[in-house]
Amino acid sequence: MIAANVGSIRARMEEAARMAGRTSLPRLVGVTKRRSVDEIRRLVQAGVCHLAENRWEEWESKRSLIEASDGPEVSWHFLGTIQSRSLRKYYRPLFRIDSLDSRPHAEILSALSARHGRRQSILLEVNVLREPGRAGFWPEALEEELENLAPLEALDIRGLMVMGPLPEPPGNMERTRRVFGEARDLWDGLRKNWPCLEELSMGMSEDFEEGIRCGATEVRIGRLLFEEGVV
């Protein structure tokens, strides 16, 4: 089932890219939160080797088991809310942290990365919806925040991560399209002065095709990969 789901999702990605006139596909990141090690292994065997967790302790336990098994090399992403205590306790260098959401967390992460002798690749989470209480930098503050974060030498800022709105009613992509379009315009504008921002992570199970049409370089999919009869 998982292999069939992966095939269906990749076909949908290809069609969305074709409709947008794109010649390349975004990276597919499999979101593995609350999934068993056996399910994750089957996902990797189906060709999805970029995986994301949203809790440090769960990532730590799964990482050791997955990496100990035979199979393709896995690139791990962290995709959850960053909490200082868990970051200090569980952090190990990984492929990328896709949800860096504040300057204090950036400073902690830079110090931890430096102790490991590594530069940690990150994406900045952007609150394009401008909803109080939602994680992420506000769009209007990003230029200044980039100036503040650039001196943190152990961080490698690679792009932006955006969460879309819940479709209301389900299946209505009009608001999602506006939000993703604004995120793309923000990303395009920032890259004039910050060419390091090569990545735009945008789109999940409910809206990844809109993300692709709006220029996402990465989509993050969980439910559709694992559940029967949803693709």
C-alpha cells in the first residue's frame, strides 16, 4: 500500500508541475510522526529517503533504528515546534531543520551546531497568515531578521518554510492559493539580496499540488503516504 501511495503521489506531483510549466519536481519529504519503524522502512524502500519528525525524542529513537537497518541512506528533517529545553537535550546534526521560528532558538542552535563542528542547514518558518500565536517570523520582519541571523556562522540559511491555511470548506483552495502566491512573491523578492534562499518548502497532504503550482521546491506529506484509500 505504501509503495502504491508513493507512486500515486509522485504522479500527482508530476501533473501539478506540468500544469505549472515546471521542468523539475520538488523534493518529497515524508512526514513520519506517529508512524512505526516498520512503516518508515517500507516508505524508504519505496524511494522516499527524505523524512521528517516533529518531536526531538521521537526522531532520536527512530533515527537509530532506521539507520541501523540495511537500505538507502536517509536524510532527516525536523519539522516541529522548536522548544529550547528539548533542543538542548536531543539535538544532533541532521540534514535540515525546516521550522526555525525565532532568533533565540537560532542562537541556541548555532551554539549547539558549533559544538558538533558542523553548520546546520535551516529553513526559516514564515507566518504568512499573520495569525497571532502561530509559529514563525512575520513576512514584514524577514529582511531585518536575516540581517540579524546572518552572523551566526554555524547556521546555513537555505530558504523559507510556509504552512498553508486549512481549506474552508474542505477542497476550497482559493485562500491557499493566495497565501502560497504571497509566499512565493516574498521568497522571490528576498532572493535578490539573499541568493542563499534556494528552498521554498510549501504544501502538505491537503494542498501540495497548490504548493507545486506556486513554485515550492519541497513538499511535506504524511497522511497520504501511509493511509489506505486516501490517494
